[in-house]
Amino acid sequence: MNTVARPWSPLGALRHLNWVLLVGLCLLVAIGTAFIYSACSIRDEKAVQGLYLRHAQVAAVGLAVYLTLACVNYRTLLRGTWVFYLGTLSLLVAVLVFGDVNMGAQRRVFHVQPSEIAKLAVILFLAWFLGRRDAPRGTAAFLAALGVLAVPVALVLQQPDLGTALVFVPTVFAMLFVANVSPRAFWTTVAIGVAAVVWVLSAVAIAESWEVDKKTHDSRLQVMTGLQGFQQERVAHFLFPEREFEKGAKNNRGYGSWNKRQSEIAVGSGGVWGKGFCKGDQNLLGYLPPRVSFNDFIFSVLSEEAGFAGSMTILALYALVIGAVLTVAFGCPDGVGKLLCVGVAVMMFCHVFVNIAMTVGLLPVTGLPLPFISSGGTCLLTMMAALGFVQSVAIHGRESASCF
């Protein structure tokens, strides 16, 4: 039998506040601010030199958003989640119509990157849709969830932004798994997805032996895999890194290889304790390209200057934060709150895993930021808002779920 929700009070909220989550978040933001300063210290542009201040300012706003969301019952907020989802889709369409073009991609509009917001919108919508007590669990619900996933993914791929689009998939499928939605359809789709990945990797590998010009090579491979030219090059370089050093090799795949190689050198040269704050040679001498050192490759700067010890400290903080989110998830009796936390945990893990694996050469280069540490206002604000929802679950998850 449902109990009546008790009135909210500040003391009650503090009693259920997850302090590991809050402290871990603040430490990561502080570390990010410091190393963005280090990464930008060699730049001549004043706007770039001040990115660490912007990071700190956005973090301050994000902390206010975090605490506000924590104080409000997440069930009340999720009543209008479909409006948030549709509004995010409108922003994704606006990006394609009149968004800013930067480095061959169209990802921002009104100084905002809607693809980052879309990840949170999908998590909130599916948590509400699948977590209710009367929520459907059959094949129709599974297909509906895939439809909720497919629309923003298709729009993000048009930007194009394959790295961000791929984060949606494990996030949504983790939520479907926890919600136990149509297990047969779930595992069938997973098997098809694994087969598709194997096919793409095999096709790129086989294409390396084709004796054709580059234009024909790329067009054929795009028909087979759906990957555009630069995406093919990143995957090929990941599969065949040695071809970068083969002089005269046909279809030499060099896209992103410089960044990747310099990143590996930076990480490896840090040693155990690092070279010292603002003393990383790869960054200071410009070998690690300055335009990516403060965002996608911030971990390379950190590893060179703080060494293995600093890198492991960062990984430990991420483990604490993600572990805290999962603790809240599986300690919540409400299905909506549980799915919300699972989605946030998997989304954050994907960002951390892909970004760090990319910087050490274990995955192809992709523009996926490191949460709370990479420079980027939309990602930082969205991640802090996501953890604000998790904190709300920690505080209000024990209350009545009668509204759902």
C-alpha cells in the first residue's frame, strides 16, 4: 500500500544526501579547471587562455542546477519529460538547419550542443516510460523504446557525430535490460548489433587490400558500411596503426594519427609521478595539438603532468561517482528512479571509457569529452544536471511513487 509522501524539508534532504556523489563531482570539476588552465597556458588567444575561468563559471551554474534538482522530487519533474524530449529534438533539427559549422561538423546552435542534452532527455523519457508500475514490458514497448532512441541518433549522425551517437545505444540498452523489457527481442537485437560491428570492422579490414583509387575505395566502403570517408579512416588507422609509418602505402590512413600518436607519447612520458603542473613537454611544445588538448585530449595533458598516480586518482574518482550512482539506483524501490540512475551511470561510464581508451590508443579517435574535466559548457552543465537528478532520487526515492 502506498504511503503519503512527507513534506520536503532541508534537514531531511541533507540526511539523505549522497555526499560521495557531491564531493566526487566537486573534486573532478576542480581538477578539470586546473588542467584546462595548464592546457591553454601556451595559447596566445586571450579567449582560449580564459577557458579555465569559463569552465569554473559554468561549473558554478551547474552546481546551482544540481542542488535545485536535488531538492525537487524527480517524479514531479518527469511528468513533463516528453516536453523536454520534444524540445531537444527541435534543437537537433535546428542544428542541421542553421547550426555553426566547425571542423567539418555542424554540432552547435545558439552556443549550445544539443546532442549532449539529448542524451539526458532520452534517459529521462525512457525512465518515465519504462519504470512505472503499469509500464508495458512486451515487444511493443521494446520497439517504442527503440523509436525514442532512433530519432535523436539519426539527427546526431547527420551532424555528423558518430562518437556521441554511439553513447546513446549502450545507455538505452542497459535501461531496457534492467527494466526487463521483452528479453527475446532484447537479445535478438544485441546479437544483430554485434554482427553489424563485426561486419563493419571486417569490411574496413578487407578494403585495405583493394587495388583501387581512394575515391572509389571510399565510395564502395561507404555503401557497405555506411561510414563516411573520415570515419573509415579513423577505423582503418585503429585496425592498422603501422600503416602510418609505411612510406608509399596505398590508401594510407593518416586521419587523426598525429593526435593519437602524440597523445600516447604524452601519457607514456608522464611516468609514475608526472613532469609537474604546467610542465608537460608534449603540450608546452605544441606536439599535442593545442586545439584539442583542453577538450578531447585533456587526459593526455593530465597524464603527462600528473603521471600514473594522477591518472589513477582520476579513475578512482570516476569509480566513486559511478559507484555512488549505482548505489542510489539499486537502493531505490521506485522503478523510475532506478532506471534514471542506471542510464546516467552508463552514459558517464561510456564517456570516461571511450575518451581515455582513445587517448591511449585502444579505440579510434572520436570527439567525446571527459566528463567534468574536458572544456565544454554544454557537456559539463548536462552532466551536473544528470547527477542532480540522481541526487533527487537519493533524497526522494523512498517517498511514495503513487503519482506513477
